[in-house]
Amino acid sequence: MKPISHFLVLFALAAASLTASANPPAAAAKPDVAKGEASFGAVCAACHGADGNSGTPAYPKLAQQHPEYLVKQLQEFKSGKRDNAIMKGFASALSEDDMRNIAYWLSSKAAKPGTAKNKELVVLGERIYRGGVADRQIPACSGCHSPTGAGIPSQYPRLSGQHADYAAAQLTAFRGGVRNNNAQMSQVAAKLNDREIQALADYVAGLR
């Protein structure tokens, strides 16, 4: 009986494998950017600007951001992994398709360049962004976010032209554990002092 039982198990596994091959998982639907634009206009534009270029320094520019990164942030606002009461309320009303539609529409919009304001701080910010701080094991930001601040799609966000106020607030939040949805950034920010955070934020604002 054992050989027959063994044969039946193997036959069942083979049949299951063939069934799976014949019926692969359905691919995710292509993002509907028209719906994304409509959803963004109804829910997000008041704070983030009609085209994703926020005019308020406290709210981030989202235009031309990598869609995978935007979806991840919306998912984490919704789940509470990234703690923000205002964004949690908005994200909780969005489905996965809504998130993808909005994210891909935003990625198609051109980001407006920003400007740095403090020449002295910009010099320090550029030094850290491009070379890090070796004696304190602070890596160069450009290694992940690219020399131009364009980021690396699906992994590291675009920083070029981001509002300095917003960038500084996020680095401070990472440093203090208020924002804890990225262990790598928490480790980096923990080693930065206030002046270095301001310098990096100002440099990033003018980066292009």
C-alpha cells in the first residue's frame, strides 16, 4: 500500500503544479491615471497642489515621485505604520487601486524646482549629501537618492526640489522615532545634529 500511496501523493502534486501553470495569478490592473487625477483633485490637491507641486512648505511636493514609494507611504499611513492622523484619515478612505491610480498620475507630473536659501548651510549640506561623514559612519545621501536627488525607483524617494521645511521635519521625525517606517533612515538621522539636518534640507531644496 505504501508505494501506491506515495504514487498518489506525487500525482496530486504534479496535477496541482500543472493547474497552477495553466492558471497563473492575475496581473495587477494597469493604473487608471484619469481616475487617479480625479481622486487626487478631490482628496489631495488642497494640501499638495493641483499638480502635486505643493505651495506650502509644510506639505511635501509629490509630483514626479516614484509611484511605488507613494503607494508604500499611503499603505503605511492607512495601517498606522507611519503615524500621521491627518494622512491616516485620507488614506483609510482609499482602496489599493485608488492608491496606485493616484501614485502613477503623480509620477507623470513634472516636479517644479526649488531653491536653497542659506549659502553657508548649502556648503555643509552638499558635503554630507555627497560624501557623508566618515568619522561618524554617516553615509552619503547620494548613494541611495542619487547625485541629482532623483532617487532610485521603487526603493528610494526623489528628493530634488523638496521643501526644506518638510525635509527637515522628516529627518527630525526619523531621528526622534516619531517616524519609524524606515529603519535605514532612522539610523542615519540618529547621527545628525540640528544644523546638519537644516543644511541637508536646504541643499536638497535646491538640488536638480
